[in-house]
Amino acid sequence: MVSDEQQTAIDFRRQWVARFLVRGLTQREVQAQIANMTVTGPGGEKVPVCVNPDTGAAWGLTAIHEDVKFLREGWKEAADREVEDRRAELLASVREMRRLAFASNDLKAVATSIKQEREMFGVDAPKTSVVTLAGLNSTATNEDDTALDALEEACAEFGVGPIPTASTQ
């Protein structure tokens, strides 16, 4: 169990770790910066401001590493929530636009709102196939036979017979 004093020290340290991380510092550089953070005491002496409350010593690299993991996970969760919140807000806006369009009998705006919603959810996204064979990577959409052609060429190179298709089965 972490005491209130320890949690306050951890929170303070994490604030600084986050600030230094977003400035592009490595974990070792962050640890060094935090270890060197001081204020001037009443007698003019330098007093460290970010130290382990249990030992009075500078925080080690392990503590900084754990902070980085904690912060990155929190940032990812926040980003995911923000994306989902934004998507929900946009969906609500599109649906409200559709309600208003129906109410005013604006069928063009209704169609536009339906198209926007379909785009939001990728309903009309092309189907994609990825084919990998002996180092061959090829991607094709449902309107494109590139992957199948590349696979057939690779099979011929390796002496493998024709690939069964709807017309050859």
C-alpha cells in the first residue's frame, strides 16, 4: 500500500516524466533531469525537489521506466476514448442532420447524411485480399485481380499447378 506522501511524490514525478517525454528525452535523460531538479533553500543551498520520500535519494531508472509505461498506457486509453467520443459525436450530428432533412423533405441532404454515415463505418470499403507466398506480398481489392495474378506467377515459378478458380473447378 502506498502512503499519501509516497503517492504525492509519484504523481509529482510522473508530471515531470510526462513533460520530459513529450520533449523527446530518453528515459535516461529524464532520470538525469529529474535527479538534477532543485530549488534554492533558505541558506542558498540547492535542495532536490523530486526525490524518493523513503530514501531521500534521486529516483532510479526503474521508477522512470515504470512511469513511462504507466503514462503511455494512460495516453493510449485517453486517445481511444477521445476517438470514440468524437466518432459518437459525429454520428449524432449526421443523424440529427438526417432528421432535419427528413423534416424539411430535403431528400438530397438525407442521401448525403446516409453517405456520410456509410463512410464513417466503412460500409462501402472494398474487400481486400493479402496473399503471401515465399516472400511474395501482394494486395488486391475486389475490383482487381493483381493478387491472384501474382500468386499464379509465383506458383508457376515454383512448379505448382494452376490455382483452382470458379472457372477451373
